[in-house]
Amino acid sequence: MNWKVFIIASASFALSLFPQNIFGCSEPDLVDYYTSFFSEGASGTPEYKPFYYNAMLRFYDDAEWYEEAAPKSYDDDRLIQEWASFCKTPIADAAEFIYKVKKSDVDKLLAAKGTIPATFPDSLRRNAMVQCLSSSKHTATLQYLQFAKTIEPYVSEGDWENPVERDSLKMNGFIATADKRYHEATDAFLKDKYAFQRCRLAFYNNRYQDCIRWYDEHFTPQNTSAVNAMAHSYKGGSQFRLDRKKEAAYTFSKVFDPAASTKKQHMLGFLWATDFSNAALEEEYSALARNDVEKAKLLGMFALHGIDYRLPTLEKVFALDPSSPMLPVLAIREINKVEEQYLTPMLDESVRKWFFYERENGPDEAKSKQYISDLTRFFEKLSAHKATAQPALYLTGAAYLSYLAKDYSKAKTYIEQAKKHKASGRLNDQVQLTQLLVMASDDPKIDAAVEQEILPAVQWLAGKAKTDEEYALFARNFFNAVLAPRYEQQGDLPRAALAYGEIGYVQEKMNTAQLLTLYQLYGKNDATGFEKFMLNNAYFKRDEVVDVIGTSYLRDRRFDLAVEWLKKAGKPADLVETKYDYRTDKTTNINVDPFFDYLNDWQRFDKKGTKPYTKLSLAEKLLETQKKLDTVKSVEQRAKLNYLLGTAYYNMSYYG
């Protein structure tokens, strides 16, 4: 079993214990599979989101494929922006025409010779692109669009169920047409477009050398057309198909733009060409770069993928280009790797044991500790460099890593240095969260003074959790993985229960004395602000605690006290089991009689009571039977009563 799969399996089980509240606020998924307290958003680089750290997915945002599609934005689609600028039309109209209008509509518009066809629906007639291109001066433009839509079926990827069938001879005809019109075109805008289509058709018709030659023939570094980058990627693809992987990787690094809609496709081409960011290839591949900035970008792309620690690569990127825009996201990727491969196993015994058992497939604890130290020093170096745009980010990262190393004094120093830079937005949030983690961990014991000190920060975190999905996860992690375990280590299970916020913990982990201590908090006249906060935000409420106390007295066989407490618990739930009949596909409720002598457990489905028991009625019957046992003298009667109690005890047990 792969260690990554084990982590998500273990995390999924653990997180399923916690419900949808402030303390346990989300279901596990392919992003939330390890314990994290450091936000990728703190990098201030949302355009890099696909490359945020995730060991389970190729791209971080691949987990969003199933989400309800939001209205598409074309802000990063340079092709649509270029067409909108060409016709001076709104972006939405340009996108509607370029991506959705059928070839038959373009044919009609071309045939209309300077007018809008009467057969066009009103929505199409109102489209600003249609109004622009209907002018007779745009005949050549319409001819290009007609050609582009004609060849579209031959230059699409298709899918597994509907693979594209390409006619090589027909595609050669299209290539000849594109080449002829390229040479005839006098408008630079259209000349670029035909040059692109020529490269595109050549790639899909396996004419890779032609694709490379035609790209180099027309496109120059000074060409700012949107199709330059698109044609450039086909050059990279052609190099890859010709097994010139080193050149392909360099090409994809040159065309890679994290702000463009094509960033994932270009990164995927880079991954194929680099054996999915094989670190052993870095030196050889980066030698192709023509200057330090290009080399830093190529090395940075190596570090945008994979689960291995990549500090040496980050150090090279920094040395080559201290102002590289990749450094913030690369830095946080390394922090997240430490969280996944060091913090999570240290917090979860089952994951830790698996790592030690599968050392060859999992991270090494000693290696991670040394890495934390090395990474902290690197962040400190980054923060002090004059070319660094976000020193507060690296200081906060150093503070968080010091927290993981339990060097709280150093963490506090870094936090104070970060505050001097007056960070804003998500970076400021990260500073506050890191400070809370240190405050909650620094003292040997969490006492009333510590609780009072961290209360404002805890309230802030809970408030963030209500409106911010990522901070909802951080809040859950703080209460479940930091605060609750500390209370458990102190032997304070009532407070641990409030931090976990889950009734299952109260039911399964606490004895009667601990439950009574928890209950007393609800009626405490001088409750502290921290106690009130915890009580108000725990998922379980007072009546549920009362019910568990009554149940615990049942376990203790203190039936008189069980009756007393269960009477306070509100309306009791019926004690029923369900029986599924596969023949009728129906489920029925069974009133099981705890005092009936079932010779076999399955007989409970055949012998059911006319009236369901509740915990209260069960406790009352047990108390009544116990009192009779204390008064009767007959050996036979006492034997029957003892047998009745024994039957009830068995049916109340795990095996009953």
C-alpha cells in the first residue's frame, strides 16, 4: 500500500468523527488529506493555484472538476482578449462568437456580403462581433474564421469514447491552404493566425519537423500575438514527439505563463518532457537556458511538481533570480510537504507507525527535522534580501517551521519581525494563525491564564472559519489536533471533549466522574470567557451530556442514578434495531427486548417487543429487578432474577 494512499485513508477515518461545526467543519477530500496550518493563498499568487502542493492530484485544482461550474471568465484568455480588441467589442461577445458560433453561421455571414443575414436569431444579431465582422472590410477575416472552423474537427483532442479520426491527405490539403493564405496575407493580425494554423495542422498530421520549422520561420520573441504562445506549445509538442525531450522542456518553460488559461497544458507538456520533474535532469536541462532568468524559470517548474523536498532547487532559483515570481508558491509548497510528511505522522499514531514500517516509501523523521532547520535558514535569508517582494511571507514561514520544531522562542522572534512589514490580506491572517499556534503550545500547561490569553485569537479563528473554507479546515485542525490533545495530555478530558466538539468522544472516552465535571461547566455561574466560548461552539449540547451521564451510570450499574439523570435528558429515543429484507427491499424497525433470552443473536429479529424500550425504561426495569433481588428470599426466585439481570447485561454489551 502506498504511503500517500494510507494518509488519506487514515485522515478520512479520523475526520469522519467530526461533524459540520466550527471545531469539526468539513468532510475529507483529495485536498484536505493531511493536517495543515499554512495557507497556499498567503503567497499572494492565485494564478499559481493549479501548482499548489497536493500529493494526491496532478494539479491542485483538479479536485474542483465536480463542482458546479461557475460562469467562465476570459480574463486570462489572451486569444479572446485579442479578438475583442481587434473588433473593439466586449469580451463576452468575442468569446461567444469565437468559441460557440457554428461554421454554418460564418458561411451565412460571409455570403451576406456586408450585411447581417435575416435568418440570424436576435441574440446573434445583437452580438457585437457579428456587427463588426458583417462589414465588407472584414471579408478576409471571415474567410479565416471559416477556415478555422472547417479544420476544427481535425485539430481537437477528442476523448477515449470518441477518438478523432484524421485523414492525412485531407489535412495536407488544409496545410497547403493555410500556407498559401499565409503568404498572401498582408494584414499582420491574419498572417499570425494562418502561421499558427499551419503549425497546428502540421503537429496533428505528424509533420513535426515542419511544425518546428514553420514556428521558427514566422514567430519571433518580439511577436506579442496570442497565437505565438499557442504555436510555440505545438513546437514543444513536436520536439517531444521527436524524442528531443530536453529541447521540449525548454520550449515549454519559455511558453509557460501562470496567468494564462493554457498554463496547465504547458505544464503537462513540461512534465512529460522531464519524466515528471525528475530532479536528476535539472542540471542537464537547465543548461539550454540562455540567461539566468530563463534558467531560474525552468528550474522553478521542476519544483512545481512532486512530493520530494526540493530546497536545493529553490536555492538555485533564488541565486539565479532573487525576484523570481515563483519563489513564494515554491516556498509554501515546501512547508506543505513538511506538514504532510512530518507533522501529520507525528500527530497521528497510526500514520506514524505506517511510515516507520514503510520507511522506504515514506518520509524519514530525522531527515524531516533537519530539513525544517535548513528550510528555516533559507527563509531567513530570503526575507533579508533586497530583491524580496514579500519578506513577511518568509519570516512567517520561518516562524511556523520553528513552531513545528518546538522552538517557540525563535518562532516568536520571527513573528515580531514579520509584523513590522505590516502584511495584509491572507498573509496577515497567516501571521495571526501562526501566532495562535505558538501561544497555544509555548506554556507547559494550558491553564486559565493561557486560555484567557489565546481567547481573542481563538474567537478570530472561529469567525474566519464561518466565511472562509480554508480557515474552516485550519480551525478544525487547531481544535482537534492542537488544543484537544494538549488537554488530553493534561488529563483534562472534559476540556478535550469541548475542543473535539463531538459527542462520540464524550460517549466513548469519558468515565462518569469526567462526565460530571463536564456537566458542571454548563451551570457554572463564574464561567470564564473561554469556557463560555467552548460550550457555545461545541457540537453537542447540555441535554446530550445529561443523556451520556445517565448512560454511563447504566454502565456502572448505578441504576438509581441512571434513572435520575435520564429523566433530565429530555424526550428519550427508542431503542430499536433495523431489519432489511432483501426480497422486498424494505427496512423495518425491531423493538428488541433486552430482557429476552435470545439463544442466538439473530433471533432478536424474530422476537420483538410490542413497545420499544428507551434508556430510561430500561434503567427503571433494571432498578426494579435489582430491588426485587434485594428483597426476595426464595433461591429459585433469586436465580430467575439473576438470570434476568445477566441476560440484560449481555444484551447491553458489545456482543448483545
